[in-house]
Amino acid sequence: MSWVGIILVILGIVLVIKFTAFALRLVFIGIILLGLYLFLGPLLGFG
């Protein structure tokens, strides 16, 4: 494998890790917002 191939593999792994962390952060924020809606909705008359 050439140096360019090794660099591309490392760059790909780093980008996948960053994208996965970003996607998981969005999922966790969505779960938190859903939980807040389910908890506060009935109290505030939304549900």
C-alpha cells in the first residue's frame, strides 16, 4: 500500500468517527426533546 492509500484510510476513519459522533449527538438531543415534550406536554396542556 502506498503512502497516499494509508493517508486516505486514516482520513476516512477520522471522518467516520466524527460523523458518527455528530449523528449520535443529534439522536440524543432528539431523545431529550421528546422526553421533555412527553413530560411537560400534559402539564402545559399540549397533549
